[in-house]
Amino acid sequence: MTYRGIADDVQLATLTRILDEYCEQTGIEGSHPAREHLARRLIALFSGGIDSPDDIRMALDGIAKDWKPNGTHP
């Protein structure tokens, strides 16, 4: 049984894949501070009950718009 907000191995792999794909599509590299910020938000979204990959991506769109892929933050 999986409790709300607690990821099992499959869910954790899915969340990692979502983050990896999202960062690749938006040009956020592995060492960019935005990646860590998005990872924290992704976990918060999941912990809050948002577990649909599409819903998570839409929420990340709202968060990522404030980050620039060139390493600067507004």
C-alpha cells in the first residue's frame, strides 16, 4: 500500500524521469540551481497529492518560468 505523499520505488522512478525530461526540454542542466528548486517543488506537489505526470508538468511550467537556463536567476 502506498500512502499519499510517500513514493514507492516505481513512483520515485517516475518522478525522477519527469524531472529529467522536464529539465532537458527546458534547457536546465544538472548543475543548475533551478533543477534542485524544481526537484523540491516536484516532491512538494507529489506530497500534496498531485501525482499525475501531466499535472506535475503543468505545475512545473508555472515554477520554471522564473528561471533562466543560462545560469542566472531573475
